[in-house]
Amino acid sequence: MNRKWTRLLTASLMALSVNAQAATLLVGSYTDNGSEGIYRYDFDSRTGQIDATPRQVVKSVSPSWLVLSADQRQLFAVNETPKGQVSSFSLGKQGEIKLLNQVPSQGDEPTHASLSHDQRYLFIANYAVAPDPGGSLVVIPVARDGKLKPVVQQARHAPSKVNPERQAGAHVHSLVLSPDGRHLYASDLGADKVFIYRYDGASHEHPLSPAIPPAVELPPGSGPRHLLFDAKGRHAYLTLEMSAEVVVFDVQDGALTERQRLPLTESSDAAAKAAGGLHLSADGRFLYVSNRGTANEIVVYAVGKDDGQLALLQRRSVEGDHPREFALDPDGNYLLVANQKSNQIVVMRRDPRSGKLGETVQKLPQQAPSDLKFLE
């Protein structure tokens, strides 16, 4: 009897150990050339390996950006197509994905989304490749059962028209909430501005209103893309796609004041300037920024403890083409890169103490990956 219970206890402990090392990775993608939609993988946090066989494939048209609810029981995806759509899914206890419903985004090529802190509204960035009518910000209510309701509010911005090819119309590229949930920031590549809105969840028809000041201006032709706040909301970081720069802001009462601006590349070639995503390490000590184009690298910065200023640490090749998005694993020991145009996810080892990226531990074939999100 004792031996039987010993064997059972040993097996149980081994199962718990395996589960502790496993994380769930969700991958969004573009479906123009063979991808089927959203992929759910097992990720081994001990070895840094993604299981080559997905646990689930959810058919969805170009779900290029994924958003998780606070309790990780809901998943939202923008379907980045002309006449865009937004999809809502439920997540089971093991991460199983099930479609709930889909609604129009009331715009073209939605490329980014975020969820209000009270989980009541989904904010959608309609990028819109065509300059007329151009991009827009829309607000979609989320019902208690997780289903999406029709758009209740829409905002459009005037383009800067500095670059006649890329800025003839507004192109809202990302929508990010402040850590306290009181302000929404819309980075508009076509306007060379980050627009600032106050959020009021009690105002059902118009939860957003322009803040004071209503926007922060960026250099002409720079093309703001993605914004990120530190955990305390004292500093913010912004990528300028077209000029390939990263900007550091001080944050006070919702307003952004530029503190520092650094180039992501030393090259003067426009082909090497295509800034993408950016992420902070969990401890806030390091910032990682992707630069696509001919650069195709992750730029690593140390973050000043008090002033939030950046100091260059490393440039690391992504060993692929067009790192559209990337993610740090939940334990902070690996960085995963979605190389969209070379159809692969590259996993790099990361040193949590120095912040530097080390050897590549895996290159997983994946058609046109565009976003990576971990379930924790």
C-alpha cells in the first residue's frame, strides 16, 4: 500500500512540475498566404521551446492583433482587412478558444486594439491604407457575456500630409490606456501626433472626450506607431515608425512631455527605418524595441531608475525578416519574435540580470505571424 501511494504521489508531483514549466502561447497572423488564423501553442518555459504542433488552430481572417481580458477568459482579435471586423472569443480553463461573435469595425484594416480597465469597452484602431476616408478610432461596447456590440463612437484626425505617400490620410496605429485607466492615447502615423482622450465609462454613448491638451505633436514625417507606459505611469515610450526613433516622455495628469529621443539605427538609409513594437521587462529595468526594414533587429536599452531615460545596451539581429511584434515569456528568460515576412517565430535566450539577448534556441516555421500573447 505504501509503495502504491508513493508511486501515485511521485506521478502527481511530476505532473505538477510539467504543468509549472508549460505556458500557453497565442499567435495572431495574416491569412493571405496559407495561415489559418489564431494558433494556440504549448511553450516550455524551462527550455524555451514552442511545441511544433499547435494545440488548436482557430480559423479567422487575418487576426493580426490579439487582446486578452484581465481575467484571461476572453480573447479579442482585430481582423485586418478592408471593411474590417472585430472578433470576440471565450477562453476555456485550458486555453481552448471558441468564437462568440464578430462585428464590423466601421473602418478599414483595423490593426490594434485595447480594452478599458473596467472591461466595458474595446477601443479599435482602424489604420486604413487608403487615405480617403483614412483611419479612425472606434469604441465598441463589450457585453457581460463577452459578446461585442455595435460601434458607439468614432473619431477621425486630420493628417499632416508631410509625406504625400504615407500621410495623405489619418492612420491610427495604436490605442493605449494609461495605467490608471483614465486616459486613452491614439498614436496616429498619418497625423504625426499622439491624441489624448479622457475615458468615462459611465458615459455610455460617448465614453471618450478630448483631453487638455488634446494631443502631443511629433516631428514632421516621423509617423508615431506604438506607445507604452511604465508600471507607475510616470514615463511613456513611443516608437516613431518612419524616422526609426524611440521617444521618452514624462507623464503628468495625462499630458506627455518629451524628455529624450534616440535613433534606433545609425543608418541614414530610409529602408533601414521601420520602427515597430516595444516592450518593457517585468522589472522595468530594460526596454526592447523592434526595427524592421533592412535593419531587422531588436534594440535593447537600460532604463534609468528615476528619470526613465534610455541607454543603449545591445543591437540583436532577429535572424529573419520584418519583426512585426515580439514578446517576453512570463518568466522573462526568453524573447520571442514574430518575423512576419520570413514566416517564423524566433526564440532567443534572455539574461534577466543584464537584459541582454543571447543565443537563438528555436526557429519555428509559422506563416505570417503578427502578434504573440501569453496566457499566464
